[in-house]
Amino acid sequence: MGFVPKTSARLLALLSLLQARRDWPGASLAERLEVSPRTVRRDVERLRELGYPIVTVKGPDGGYRLGAGTRLPPLLFDDEQAVAVAVALRTAAATGAGIGEAALRALTVVREVMPARLRHRVDAVRVTAVGRPGPSVDGEVLAAVSAAVHAGEVLRFDYGSDTPRRVEPHHLVTRDGRWYLVAWDLDRGEWRIFRADRIAPRTPTGPRFGPRTVPGGDVGAFVAGRFSGTDGSGLWPCWGEVILERSAAEVSPFAEDGIVEELGPGRCRLTAGSWSWVALAAALARFDADLEVVRPDELREAFGRLASRCAAAGRVSGR
């Protein structure tokens, strides 16, 4: 009976080596495991019987490679990999990818085979989603869209009540719990961002297309720019400068991407941006302080329009 544990340990060591790099000469495996090449061949056959698709590599040295099979064999992780997988499964529900239930089932399976020392580490992880969760997206939809992005094939899909869309899909991104597709709209001739939870893919996909660069070259900046009303360069279309009768210490925590400069006790200069002049005026007025518009004239005029609207709203409310 002493032979079984020794053989099992050697099989695990062999599997770990095969997972570590693409190709292994048979002689190198035998040397690392301190066994004969014949023993390596027998162990490879045992792993194949367990479902691991190990391919024999032909050549002067011969060797083995761990390939992809038709079914999922038992997996082998080191401690850090096992914890990482478990934590990723626990947090999967917060992504809005529509795989929360499947992820929890997979976590149960992984947890059951973990040694106690790792199970305690995983159980200590508690994930709480803050903010309003985004709509769930069917995992098959994400898979279909991702496949089209990877293959560089035109994607056809229904999108709400609109007519079917034809796009060149370039990136699938997640932002604030929602999934979005960044694509070149072939019918409208422009870059568009589509909510993945509203996409209903059609089959088959269309022809392959050539690479096209997202405006600015950075998909993250492009998406952030579209949501903030900018041109994708990461800059607001409207920038202004004011002097506030508040200290820089009071203003800085709420200035977001604005620039604050201390001018003296209880006084600072704030340069900030927004998607429109009136929106910028409203954002600056929220500091509840007297202010002086430095530049530009468009911001000064926007304060006048905002004041008129607020005065009209106050008269209506006072009736």
C-alpha cells in the first residue's frame, strides 16, 4: 500500500510540471522527477486515463504537452491560485455578467476539495456590492459578443425596438456594474457604445473586418469621455476658472478632477470642467460660497442663465 501514495504524489508533480510550460522533453521530466523515462511514460498513461489530454511531441528529444480536451479533467492549483479562483468566483455576481448562480455552484465545488487552511482564507472573504447593481447580462450573450470581437467578425444584433444593427465589434467593457460593447456602426458610420443587456445577437456573424483604432487610441478614455460628454480625449468640452471665498482645504475634497490653488486664508482658485457651461456653473455654485468668474465669458453668461432659471423655479415653488 505504500506504493500508492508515492505514485499519487509523483502524478501530481508530473501534472504540475506539464502545466508550468508548453513542451517538456521526456528526459527532462524524468530528471526532474528522479525516475526513469519508462516510469514517466507509465505516469503519462495514468494521467490520460484520468482525463488529462497529454499529447506526445515528436522530435529528436521526444516529449509531452498538456493539450485541450473534450471535457474538463480534475484541476491542480497551488495555494495562491486556489484562493484566487475562489475569490474571483465569490465576486463574479457583482459583475452583472449573469453568472452569479453558476459561480456560487462552482465555488461550492472548489471549496469542498480545499484543505482546511485554504478554506478558512476563502471563508474570510466577504464581498459587499456598493451602489445600485447594473442589469444582469446573459452569459451566452457575453460569450457571443466576445467571440465576434476576438474573431474580428461583423456582429448583427437586435437592440431594443430599433432595426437590427450591423457593427464591427472592437471591445467589450464593464463600467459601474454594466457591460458595454464599443463598436463601429456600419450603417451610421460612427463609433457607438451599446449596452450589452439590450443586445440580442443574430447568427451567423458577418464577414471579417480589418483593424480600426478607437478615437484617441485608448478605449478606457474613449468610454469615460462619452459618458462625461467629452470628445474621448479625456478633456471636458467646457472649462472655466473661478475664485471661491472658501479655503482650498474645504474645496479640494469635492473638486473631483478640478485644480485647486490656495490664494490666502478662506480663498482659493478653482479650475474645473463639465459637459456644458450651465452644468459647470451649477457645479461651482454647489460650494455655497461667494465667487468671482475669472474666465471665460461663456461661464459668466451661464451663471446668468442659471440664476434666471433658479429664480423662476423659486417663484413657482412659492405659490
